[in-house]
Amino acid sequence: MRLSLLLLLLLLPGLPPALGMEDDASFPHLGESSQPPPRACPPRCSCPRPDTVDCDGLDLRVFPDNITRAAQHLSLQNNQLQELPYNELSRLSGLRTLNLHNNLISSEGLPDEAFESLTQLQHIYVAHNKNNLISKVPRGALSRQTHLRELYLQHNQLTDSGLDATTFSKLHSLEYLDLSHNQLAEVPAGLPRTLAVLHLGRNRIRWVEAARLGGLRGLRYLLLQHNQLGATGLPAGALRPLRGLHTLHLYGNRLDRVPQALPRRLRALVLPHNRVAALGARDLASTPRLAELNLAYNCLASARVHLRAFRRLRALRSLDLAGNQLTQLPSGLPAGLHTLRLQRNQLRALEPEPLAGLHQLQELSLAHNRLRVGDIGPGTWHELQALQVLDLSHNELSFVPPDLPEALEELHLQGNRIGHVGPEAFLSTPRLRALFLRANRLHMTSIAPEAFLGLLHLRVVDTTGNLEPVLVHLPPTAPRRPRAAGP
């Protein structure tokens, strides 16, 4: 009789459960679905953690429909997805990272409300979508991404008409924006003030308008390489509002001079592969904090580099002047330099004066010039007390230059005309670790047996590519100091 009453209570709709039954695990809740719970991980994907779903490189054509709601990191890169279904994305409200790199998503496959429910997103990768590339960001598609910190849209076909002043304006947490490898002709409007990195390289930008950058006082990295700025695309002072700018990349823009009135806190100015032909006394005066200056592969000639061009750059540590038309070392080099690159110029002589005072210089590259030993003045290396790497490869040296710096550890002499190495060639360099003599004019008896005596740290000697195989006997390793006996 009691069992029948319990069955009746369970079967009659609307009746309250029996006293104490609501906590009885042996009775299922009324109305509970009999369907099995969804799979914890989509087929073929991997889920290394409960909050991570990795479907990278599976040639998926359809967005997975059984991703766990607990997912915070979803990787769908390197597939063949053509669209983002709103009904599937809307379930994943906890997503923080969404990677859609390298799919087939077009603008049509990116609906206006695509990311509407994903209010926790911090990183979105929608880059390099082959075949049908994204040409516009739908209006309002990103308007609710207030937590988004990184957005990657490079390698698409974005144009100025595909972005408007509201596209990024509400991304109040955005710090990193990559719009490189697109078809933009100008800097986008409405950029958020929170940006720290803005990548606009490899677009078609012809003009930089100061008003578009005026609010980005916290921007630290601005990448504008390989655009079409030319001689007039970067007016004097256009970047001055960027008070916190640390690094500026402008290579490959056909600039004919160093941009004027740059931000005073700039630390790295990267300008290779332009058309800069002269450095005046004040061209670099507005950037006294520069630590890195790269002017490689421009058109600089010695006669057009002012004696005081580098005078105010007291913080400069790295100077790259490779690939220019210099016939002599520049004067007035900053005393704090650590690295100086002058390879692929037209240097025919070295004198001690330009190198005087460079007591902190650690690396000097003079490769691919026209230097001969007789054109290296006495005392040239005397003040380079910290020099560890010296590259004199591919010059016209007939023997090892004498009196090299004592601190030298790595010496490149390959590609010269050296036919003999005497017994005293390395007396001044007891710390030498690596020596490169390949592709010279050495033969079996060219190197004196005593040449390497005393070089206890020498570990590498490269003599390949000479007239004959050259046998080298490395010196024995330095003896270890005996350890004091313990108590």
C-alpha cells in the first residue's frame, strides 16, 4: 500500500514531492532530460584542460557544434571555415581567446552580431584568411568587446571604407592592434586611447594625419614599414603627440630624410631601405634618448654626414649604417656605443680618431668594404678596450691586422686574401674563442705552428674553402684550478 502511494505521488502532475524526497539521489528530478550530456570535447579536437579546446589544422569546414560552455580558449586556426554561426558563438559567453587564423572567412561570413555575446574576449585572431579575405569589419561587430586586449586582423583585404570611426572606438581595453598586410591608405580613425602597439606595416598609407594619433599618448610601438609615405607623407611634428612612443619602424617608405620633430622619448628609430642621403647637425636633435638608430641601406655619403650629427645621442647603444656609400668612418660617434655596423659600404681606410673614446664598444662590423692592412692606421684598435666581436670579412686583407684588441673573442677574416698567418698574429688577443679564416689563400703550411700558442680559450677555427686543406692543432684547454679540500 505504501509503495502504491509513492508511485501515485510521482505520477500525478502538480503534486509536491514527498517529504524528504527532494534530496534523495535515487529519484531523478521531475522533467529532467533523458538526453546524454554533450561530449566534453569535439571529435578529433584536443582538450588539454577543461577550459581549452584545440581544433587546429583539422580541415574543418563547419564550426564545431558541441563545444563545452566552459571553454575559455578556442583554437580553430588552419581550417576551412567560411562563416561564424551566431547561434554557436553565443553559447560560449566565457571565451577569452578565439583564434580563427588562416581559414576561409570572408566579410559575409562575419555577421554583425558575431561577437555580441562574447563579452569576456581578450584576444581575437582573425588574420590571414586565404581566398575570401575580410574586406570590412561589420559595423558594431566589436562594440561590446570592452575586455578585448589584443586584436589581430593582418593579412586580409581591409580598406579604409571597411573601417569607420566606431570600429575600434569602444574597445576601451585594447592594447595591441595588428592591421598589417591590408590595403589601408590612411591611419584608421577612432583608435582607442589604451593602445600600446599599433601595427600598420605593409599597407598603402601615403599620409599620416596627426589628428588620427592625437589621443594615443600611451602608444609605445608604431610600425609603419613598407607603406608609401615618400618625401611628404610624414609631415614634421605629425608624430609629436605620441609622447610615450618608444619604437618607430619606418623602413621601406622612400623617405629622403629623417622625420623631423619626433617624440622626445623615442628609444628606437628604424629607417633602413629608404632614400636618406644626408644627416644634418640637428636632424636627430629632437630624440636625445635614442638607444637604437638603424639607417642601413640608405644613400648616405661621408661628405653629407655632419660632424655633429650624433652629438646629442648620448644614450645611443646601437648604430647601424650598413649598406650606404660611406668612404670613411663617421666622426663624433657617441661614447656609449655597444654595437656599430658599417658593413657593405666603401671604406678604404681606418684611422684611430673616429674610434677614439669608444671604450664600451663590444661589436664592430666592417665586412664587405675595401680595406687593406696598410690602410689601417697605427693605434686604430688601441681604445677599443671592450671589443669582443670584430668582423673584417670580405675585404682585401693580405694578412691578419696587428695589435688587435685584447678583449677580442670572435674574429671574422673570411673572404680576404690572407696567404700566411705568422707566429705572432694573435699575441694581442689571448681571449680569442672563434676564428674564421675560410675562403682565403691559405695552404697546408701557411699557418705557423706557434700561431695559436697561448690561446687557451680557442675552440673554433674555420679554414674551409682555401687553396688546400689546412690542418689546425687547437691548444690544450686551460688547466682547472685545484679545489680546496673541504672540512
